[in-house]
Amino acid sequence: MSSLITILITIIQAYSFLMFVWVLLSWLPDMQRTKFYRFLEKLFVPFLEPFRRIIPPINGIDIAPLIGFFILQMLTSLLGQLA
């Protein structure tokens, strides 16, 4: 059971890292046209969409990724306590 939790934590951390990369790339207009960016967008938009419905962008600033990072960190912490 502990190894399964460790694998889940690793997957969540990798997902968080890729989301961070996606957010950074979103600040570079030229990168938004790449296949890699569009691939990442397909991974993260469905995850962030519920947060965007609750809290829409404020003055053009989307805080949904911050909420997403917070949720993923809480999930990682919870799984770490189970291990």
C-alpha cells in the first residue's frame, strides 16, 4: 500500500510541475502556438475549469492555477500522512 501511495504522490508532483511549466509558457505568446503547449493545455484546462467557474479571472489575471496548486499540495500532504 505504501508503494502505491508513493507512486500517486510522484504522479501528483509531476502533474504540478508540468502545470507550473504550462503557466510559465502561457506568458510567452510565441510558445502558445507550439504542440507542447497545446498538449499541456489539454491536460490542465479540464482540471482548472471548475475553479474558473467559481472564481473567474480578476482583471485578466487567472488565479485558477493557484487554487489548483493548493489543491494538489493538499492532496499530496494527505497522501503523505497515509503512507
